[in-house]
Amino acid sequence: MVMQTSCNELPSMSSMSAQRSSGIVWLRRGVQTGFLLLFLYLFLQTVYHPINIVGGRATFFFDLDPLVMMTAWLAVHAVVPAMMLSLVTLAVTAVFGRWFCGWVCPFGALHNLLTGLRSGKLKTKLDSGGYSRWQRSKYYVLAFFLGGALVGLNLVGWLDPFSFFYRSLATVVFPMANLAAQKFFGWIYQVNPGIGAVRVTAVTEPVYEVLRRYFLAVRQPHYFWSLFIGLLFGAMLALNFLRARFFCRYICPLGALLGITGKNPTLRLVTDPSACNDCRLCVVDCQGGANPQGKAPWKPAECFYCWNCHSSCPSEAIAFRFEVPGRKAP
């Protein structure tokens, strides 16, 4: 007889995750971090400073985005050849599932980081961790943008994750960081603090010169609607403390497109019923609300393939295996 573990007897989720994070979870975190840093690096290549070279691979992530390609084709019946790279994203998603959201998307990596900072009782996370019918809303968002593009109104840039993230960086985050750096180094230069003949500016001025040459904008950027975009960006990030990866679950139109494409992948989650004690720790750690616990049907269209469920399962009842979609186990 399998005993069911009480939620109140379980340790905090933060300590459990820290103790049980597997090698593949750390690999995924490293890959996510690498793609996030690459996105930030390519973003800085578009900033107008003395040595910038706009273009080249600065559009790399947009070329990987099948939603950008699809809406462009529907709106103007033409696409940039580089956008054909997004077909690779669709092809791999059809075979391996919605891995792109969990391993590649830089905006998803940011949401993943903030979701990991959530605190609260385990029971609360259990109640909010499972699949919700409201997760269908992102498919309606996708339909709206595709319908708009079909009649020549391409508005997908408002909520496409790469466009939304880039716009927020360009109009809010970078201008604020640029202004703060200018003010800080300007104040240090004016005050010129130090002890005796040793001046702080001997260190700060070379640092400022490097920042000015490679990172800071030549002129302080200002944008209309920056306050609105900043509030929207802040709200999207804050919602992670309400639900894990809220934007990815409920809003993201690219996630919806990849969910449809990867609805029947060959890489599938399987649960061993004899080993599962129904502790539901996998539900707490599932950031997509994909029902990994086996008591309800697993939803591959919502799974980010983050492997958190596999890592957090104390009885090792969860695994990912290659199987033929639709084939029933003997």
C-alpha cells in the first residue's frame, strides 16, 4: 500500500529544489543564461555608441521566431530570407516538443529567474501550480494577431516575446541605466573624492571611458510611451510572483504557436504509477502547468521541458523518453 504524503509535512520548496537539482536542470539553466546574455549582447550592438555596427546578427533571435515570420508573410506576403531559419524552430518543436520556451527564449529565462525567487507556503504553490483552463487564453491572443496580420494589420510586435523584451530594454531599461551611469560618473568627476593624493577618479575615469566607448549611448535616449511600456514590462515581471511564468502560460502568442506545433512530440513524459506517492512536488516545480504528476493527462503543449519535475520527484517516478505519439503502452 502506497502512503500519501501530506503537503504540510514536506520541506520548503526552495530547499528541496536546491538539494535535488539534477545535472540536466543545471545544464538547462546554463543554456538559458547563455542565450539571455547573447540577447543582451546583440541588443547592445544596436545602441548608438562610437564603435557600434548595427545589423549583422543583431536580428538573430527574430530570425528564429516563427511567429514573426508567419505574421510578416500573412501581412505582406513576403519574408526576409533569414527568417526561414524559424522553420528549423518549428521542425525541432514538432519532434521534441516546446523545448524552445524552456531552453532558448531569453525572455522566458528572465521569467524563469523571477519565478525561482517566489516565496510562500507549499500548499499555495500546489494550488497554483497545476494546469488552469485560463492557459487557453494565449491561443486566443495568437488567433487575434494572426487574424490581424491576415487583413494587413501586423500588431504581433506588441506581445511577441522577443519584440516585447527588446522594446522594453530599448525604451525603458537601457535609457534608465544609461542616465544612472552618466549621473553617477559625472558626480564622481565633480566631487573627485579621495584620500590625500589618491583620487577615486583615477579608477572611475578609465572605467567610464570603456563604458562610454562600448556600452553607453552617445546621447541620452528619450522615447514617447516609455512610462507606459515600463509599467507594462514591470507588470509582466511582477505577475511571476502570482503564477509561475505567468506571461509564458497565459499570454505569450509565440508560446501558443509552439504549443500547437509540439502538441504530439516524440520526447514524452512518462510516470511510473507504482513509484509515485502522489506528493505532487513535481506540480510545484512545473513552471508550465503541464500536469506532470500522472493523475491527470500530461499536457505537452504546456511543457517547457525544464526537467524540474524529474529533478524534484523524491521517488524518481518521472522520466522523459522517446515514444511514438499516440501509441498506448502495452
